[in-house]
Amino acid sequence: MKEEAGMLRIAIATLALTMIIGPLVALGLSPAHETAAAAGKTLTAVSQDRALALAKARGIAHVANIAFRDGVWIVQGAARDGLHQEVDISSAGEVLNP
């Protein structure tokens, strides 16, 4: 009997969490976004690794610096020939400079 009561409590708690979090996820809001917003941080749709991959595809062979400012990844480095290069990538993954 006690086991059934414990399992019932777990089932009710799971259902309650699903009813709360489910609509938030459907709207594109998640607890991670709320936590980041409260901490004053910005979540990006494009990860740093993806930004580096896009920059390397644009010719950067050696990365000197990568930063995320105002919704844009800024990747600075050198091409294979040693010339300085900078690639700016939006948080949506669009390369902003030719």
C-alpha cells in the first residue's frame, strides 16, 4: 500500500511538471532561457563550435580570438597564407561579412 502511494506521488509530480514545462517549451521558452535572462546572459542559437566551423569554412586556418558581442560571433585569425581575417557570424548562423 505504501509503495502504491509513493508511486502515485511520483506520477502526480511528473504530470504537474509536464503541464508546467510543456507549454513553455512549445512557446520556445525554457527554464534555461529564464535562468540566463535572470543572470543577464544571452543564449545563442549558434554555438561557439558551430561559429568556429563556419569561420574555418570561410578561410580562417588559425583562430586568434573568438568573442560573442551584441548577438554576433566575431572570429579573428589568419588564413593559410598568413593574412589577418575576421568573420562575423550572427546568432542565427549567417555570415555577416564577405
